[in-house]
Amino acid sequence: MQDFHKLQVWTKAHALTLRVYRQTRGFPRDELYGLTMQMRRAAASVPTNIAEGCGRSGPKELAHFCQIALGSASELEYQLLPAKDLGYVDDASHQSLNRDATEVKRMLTSFVARLREA
């Protein structure tokens, strides 16, 4: 069992989740059960799966949950596109959020590779 609080990738994913929640506060009310919830769920799924994997029995299971987290980060990466295209997120915010999502994906990919070597 590993303490997820000590993982840089979890810290970065948690910060991204908080940013997504703040950003989606300004989305139209009719998107509450659409894009708002999808983006929040995808973002929160990343650190949640990392934390769950840390509570499992070993590196193989942690790697599995990190793979799920990677998929959720990719979901978020896509959901940022319609949010931008619909004018819910400005270009600067989109670029910043997308850059952070890409960084989390890179970190997860590297972490999974290290876990599989263990």
C-alpha cells in the first residue's frame, strides 16, 4: 500500500480537478447534467483512481488503476474541445487546462512504465 498524497502525479491531477470544477462553475445551467458533469467526473476520476490503486495490494494493481486514470484524462482532454468550441472556455483557459491534462497523462504513462518494471 502506498500513500497517494506523496505522488506528484496525484498532486497534479488533484490540482487539475480543482481547476476544472472552478472553470465549469461558469458553464450554462442547461449544461449542468451534460458537459459540466462529464468534465467534472472525468477530472475527478483521475486522482480517484490513483488513490484507489494506492490502496490495493501491489504495483500491478496500481498500474491497472493508473491506466484507468489515463483513460479519464484522455476523456477530459476531449471534453475541453467542445467546451472551447461552444464558447464555455476561452482559448487561454483551454490551452492551460489542456496542457495540464497532457502533463498528467505523460506523468501517468511514465509512472505505469516504472510500476510494470517493479
